[in-house]
Amino acid sequence: MKTKKKVNPTEKALSLWGIILIIWAFYRSYFKMPIWFDELVAKPLVFVLPVFYYVKKIDKQNIIDFFYLRFSYKSFVKDLFYSLLIGGFFFITNILAFYFRTGKIYFFENLPSLVNLLLIIIFSLATGFSEEILSRGFILKKLYEDSKNPLSSTFFASILFFFLHVPMLFTNVKITGNLLLLFMMTDMLLSMVNGLIFLQRKSLLPPIFIHAFYNIMISLIII
């Protein structure tokens, strides 16, 4: 009599990620909702809620501790400053890339109003939180716990992060051609950097902040 093969925690986590990807791809393909709904409602429901449920009910762990979300004021300021430096690097490299391709500095062409800037910041923080919870706090942590190899687990998690962005990149009418290629390459680099920082600092806050700063920069470029 054949014994049923036991599914390990990493395989379970990847199966959940696959279901989330399918749901997200379907949503992005067939529903054209405003950005506030995507970032404040759809992503938390699709990315965060299933992961929180998994951690709480299947892993039976405390959500705050599992995702390294505990922090003090001192660590918060340090993480914010650290994230600004990394985010500034991504900002400068993208501005230079656009300048060398077009001869223009797009960032300074269409500055948003104060209200629009505030909305960009809110949406970017929401995006950073939802995507980092899924991609770094859950998937990368599971891969690292299984392999104990920071480079291989970060690389594989970055591949999955890229596939998570495929529905978003290819359904955004403002991102085409060379701009699409640039964003795809930067997404991979951003994911690798965030993954290594997450594993090194044992905190999800720097990846969330870096991700948010990057999204703010992209929003200011393509508005």
C-alpha cells in the first residue's frame, strides 16, 4: 500500500502563492478598478489576508513576530534613514537611465499637486506593505527556512516577485517599450536588494519603505 507523500511547509507556501497569482492575474485582466481600490482593497484582500490566515491557522504563529514587524522608535528611525539611502540610489539610477535614453529629466516635468502627492505616498506605502508581506515576509522567509541559503532563496523569491508584477506591468498602458523593459529589470534588482536586507536585518520595515520610495519615484516619472 502506497503511503501518501507528505507536503512540506515550503511546498504549501508556494501552492498558496500560485493561487494568489492566478487570482491576481484574473483580477488585473478582467477588472479595471481605480488605483485606490487596487492598492487599499484588492491587494490587501488578495495578497495579505490569505497569508495572514495561513500563518495564524496553519503555522500557528504570531503574525507580528512571524513577519518581523516589531520595532522601537530607535530602530524605526534607523530603518527609515537606511531605506532613504537605498531608495535614493534607485531614484538616481532611474533618473539617469531616462536621461541617457531621452535627453530629458522626466521627474521635473510634471510635478503633482500637494493632494496628489499625498495620495501617491499613501498608495505607495500600501503597495509596499501588501507586496512585501507576500514576497519577502512570507515567500522569502519560507524559502530561506527551507534552504538556509540567502542568495538562492532571495533569487528564487525575486523570480516569483517578477511574475507577480507581470499582470500589473502588461496591463498598464503608460508602461510600454523600453520603459517596460527598464521597469522589469529594476523590479528584479529591487527584489534582490530587499530580500537580502530583509534577511540581514530581520525586519520587514526597510523593504516596505524602500518599495514605497521606489513606487513614489515611478509615479512621479509616469504621471
